[in-house]
Amino acid sequence: MKVKKLWFDGEKIFILTDDGRELWQSLLWYPRLLNASPEQRQNYEIDHSGIRWEDVDEDMSLDSFLYDDPEPVGVARIFRKHPELNVSAIARRLGMKQSLLAAYISGNKKPSKEREKEIINVVKQIGQELIEA
């Protein structure tokens, strides 16, 4: 796959390939790029396997545009949108290993619907406690 064009729109990055496909993925997977300035985002190099942003030390494989999950959902989205959440503390509160919660957040593992609801409820409970403080 070769990239003919690359652009950003909100929290997404898009590419146009040489075979006419328009592909995208969420910048929530790439927080350094999400928080980069427009100038930093435009300073990239593309080779046969990926895109490199030297200014922000970020790499993105071209294959990642073909993944089934271009955008974080559920638990992954909550933690990506709110990096201030302490993963270790929330895992302890849930009685869960931090590494398992981290795997849910990274998308390497997918929680069951029941487990996802449990995690989201704990995050909501923390939010409610903060409101009442």
C-alpha cells in the first residue's frame, strides 16, 4: 500500500492510498500525535511500512489503517479520552490485575459486556465521589 495523501480531521488521521481507498483511524491510539501542534503533525516521513513523526517520536504502521478497530470503544475510549485516570488504582478498586485492565485499554484484550459495565460503573462512581467532595 502506498499513501498518496495524508490529512487530519479532529481526532482522526486519514490517508488516501494509491488504489483509491480512503482509510482512517483515531488519534486516541496515538496521544503524542493527538496533542501535537499542526506544524508537528505536518512534519512526517512515509516509507514502505509506515509513517514517522520525528518531532513527537511517533510511528504508525500503514497496516494499522486496516485493523478492525480504527477507533477505541467502551473501556478503551474512556481511558484514552481521560489519561488522568489512574489505571492501577482503578484496577485495585475492581480487584483486577493492572495488566489485565491495561490490556483492555490497549485493545489487546476485550472485556465481556458484564466486565466492561463493571469497569465503567467504577469510573462513574469515582466521578460521583469527586462531585460530592
